[in-house]
Amino acid sequence: MSHETSAAQPGRPAEKKNRKARKDRKDEEGWFERGVALRAGFYIFGTHLFAGFIWLLFYLGEHAHK
């Protein structure tokens, strides 16, 4: 048996390391997805807030006493 085939057998340290690496990658992807969702929510909220402010300026300008 070569070194690669013996390390690939179930229950060996190499397999545990691979599982940990896969779990770490999955956790990292979860953080990335959460970050993207948070950023998208912030941009959507911020854009609507800015649009509301612009609308308010037009509304107040239209009803101003000249």
C-alpha cells in the first residue's frame, strides 16, 4: 500500500483533517453568505432612506411659502 491509500482509509488522521477542513470551509461560507445578506439589506434600507429624504425635500419645497 502506498502512503496515499493508507491515509485515505476511514478512521485515519488524514480523513479527520479533511472533515475538519470541510467543516471549516462550510462555516466560512456561512459567514460569507451572512455578510452578503447583511450588506444587501443595508444597501436596500439605505437606498430607501435616501430616496425618502429626497422625496421629503421635494415635498417641503413644493409646499414652501414663497
